[in-house]
Amino acid sequence: MAKKIISNKTWMQVHLYVSLFFIPMALIYAITGSLYIFDIRQNAGAEIKEVRIQAPIQKGSEREAMLRILQENKLEIPSNTEVRFFKGSHSMGTLKYQVLLTQDKNSPNYTLRAIDRNWYGVLLLLHKAAGKYYFDILAVGFSIALVLLYLSGLFLTAFCKRDRKGSSIAIILGILVTTLAVYLSI
């Protein structure tokens, strides 16, 4: 019999350590994903302050207007004051503390919203890849590890030689139920 390149013991250690390394990611994705399904969004529990602006704001001067309105209303100025335009709003700040300037529909007036999110809101936004790329890199690593851990688990157990019939039924049922759920959800 040929010697294995990687022993079962080594596979089990790799499997164990990679699994342990990604436990925080698994918990973040499981908790935020489940709560999101139950309609608990990123602003749940956030402290939101709104200021109505009755004057037009010149295009290109949004940053100055946002900073002035924050100061006039004694609201916190975010650490990052770079303005980005996204989904119809001018935005500055971080995932934790964000300031949005949105023009009211069918009106020249604006609304400034200062949102101070809790940890759940921040983690949900990271789950949705709304943050910087550092967490996204870890998320892709977690996704790859998840697939590899499933496959290596199957190889470690050699596809469950002792209970091949039960294992085959479980895989087939999993594929059928998942396919049905996808079809019915479209």
C-alpha cells in the first residue's frame, strides 16, 4: 500500500484548527443572517437623529452643508468626513456612526440623518459587505474554508463506510430539499 501524502491525523488537525479559527465568522454570519431573515435590520436599536433642511443645497457643497448642519444642531461629527454618494444619498462616517443627506422626494428640501449603530448593526453591514475590504477578505477565506471543511470531513470519514446507505439518503434529501426551497422561493 502506498504511503499517504497527508495522514488522517494531519487532516483532522487541519480540520480542527481551521474550524476553530473561523468560529467567530460562523457565529457572525449565523446570527446576523438569521436575525435579518426575521426583519431585524442594521438600524435596529440604533440612535437616529433627523434634521429637516428647508433650504436648497448647492451641488458640490454637500460636505460643507453636512458639517455645518451637524455643528448647528450639536451633533457629533464623524471621524471620516469624506462624502460618498450611494443609493440617492450623500454619506459620510463609518459603519458605526454614519451621517446621510437625502433630498426629499418631489421637494427641494433635504433630511440629514445621524445614525449611531450598535454592534449588531455594524456586524450586519459587514455581513452584507458594506465595510472596508479587510472583513471581505476574511469572509471569502471563510467561504472557501467552509467548502474545504465539508469536503475534508467527507474524505476523513471516507464517505461513511459503516453507514453508506444512510449517508447517501441524507445527501440526496439535502439536495432535493434545497432545490425545492430554491424553486419555491423564486
